[in-house]
Amino acid sequence: MRIGVVFPQTEIGADAGAVRAYAEHVEGLGFAHLLAYDHVVGADPKIHQGWNGPYDLHSTFHEPLVTFGYLAAVTTTLELVTGIVILPQRQTVLVAKQAAEVDLLSGGRLRLGVGLGWNAVEYEALGQDFSTRGKRSEEQVELMRRLWTEETVTYRGTYHRVTGAGLAPLPIQRPIPVWFGASSARACRRAGRLADGWFPMVGPGPKLDQALQAVRDAAIEAGRDPAAIAMEGRVSWNDDPDEFVAALRSWADVGASHVSINTMGAGLASVDDHLAALTTAAQAAKAVAP
């Protein structure tokens, strides 16, 4: 099981030097990957009365693909993972281009996690239809994979039209791995049909067992090998190393290929505090993935 970290989007601040120092340090600690959340804009609670989303316009979010272009130059082994990019609120061909560029600049270290998102305010701001996001995402993934592997593409879909066009340069990975965020039964089935891997939105237990079965059943129906679909869990850091190791082991026991350690929300006051916690976590994790 490969162990990485969740980039502390909402707590790292706006200092580019801190972003660089964080990535360099976690790579030096031996973590396998860095996973970044995505939001383009946040809603203003003063305008959107009754707003109860987990983030708003005061929540800091570095744009993942631009940030990864920067981190590609200051790291050498760290896999760069979007977990997830909200794909249907973005232009498909542009995402394919940006992802191909990050993959090229990083030497083939991009893993593109995609999902649907929940924030209709953000969709409106980006000029995209919130109600069709699920159906469009499936077409988007199909088109991106063709753009990453074919010199020239002609595509006719319900939502996309491309006539004799292609990306140059192409990415190193052809195609770039596409992972899906999944919580609903429909999203799990979509992951089973289409994804290289997936991010469950629940931890080990009965709900994850149901989600795993939905992914596997959909994969078999699509003529795919369920065992070939990787899975990444997430563990929140706390000050109890034994509890932390037990959480990592619970993901290993259900067959996770990857897990990310999330230090956000742990009461850490600075980037140095996040890195100190990850230093301890890296030592503890050796009991699970030496």
C-alpha cells in the first residue's frame, strides 16, 4: 500500500515558499504522493443565505493543476494527484491539455482524480450546467483518453464536438490514469465501468463494503477485471500513533492500494506544525508499509 499526504489546502495559506517547502519536505520523508482538493471559487454566505457548505469564499484553495506545474519543478519522485478535480465544471479539452502538460513536466507523475462536485454556485460562476454533470463526466473521460493517446481526434458526442484536432505535446502516460471520487451508488457504478481507480468517500465498514460491491459488479458487467481497479483511502491525523496505525491497517485489510494522510482539521497552527505531524506519521506508517 502506497502512503501519501493530503495537501493542506485550507490551512497552508498563500505563501508560495510554504507550498514549495511543504512538497519538498513530504517528498524527503518518503511519502509516495501528494493529493490536492479542488475548488475554483467559494460562495459568499452573506449573499447565499443559509449557506451550509463545508467551504466558502474565505477558504483557501490553490488551483491543483497550476500548483502541480510548479511542484513538478521542485520535486522528483512525488506523484501528483488531484483528489478530485471537479471535471464537469471545466472545459474538457482544456483539462486534457493542462493534465498532459503537468504529466510531461513532472516526468509522468500525474494521477488525475475527477468528480462531480456539490457546489451549484461554482458551476454557475464557470458557466456550466449543474444538472447534467454526471452524464457529461462520462463523455469527458472518454474524450480526454482519446486526446491523450491519438494524434488527431474527431469526436461526436451528446455534449462534445471535436473535428480533426489534437494535443501537442502528448503526455508521457498514454493515457493518464483517471480515478473517480465516488459516494453514491451511481458514482460507484460509474467508477466500476470507467475508472482506473477510485476514492471512496466512506471509511472501512458496511458502507464501504456496499460501495466496493457496487464497483465490482459494474466492472464485471462492463467486461473489466475488478481487481485491476485501484482504491485510495484517507486517514485523518491525530496524536495517538496506535489509533493512526490501526486506521491505516483497516484500509490495508480492505485492499486499498493507496492511502493519504490528512492533517487538516487537526488543530495545527502552521505549515511547520503540519510537517512535524507528518514526520511522526511517516515513522508510525512504517509499521504498515515499511
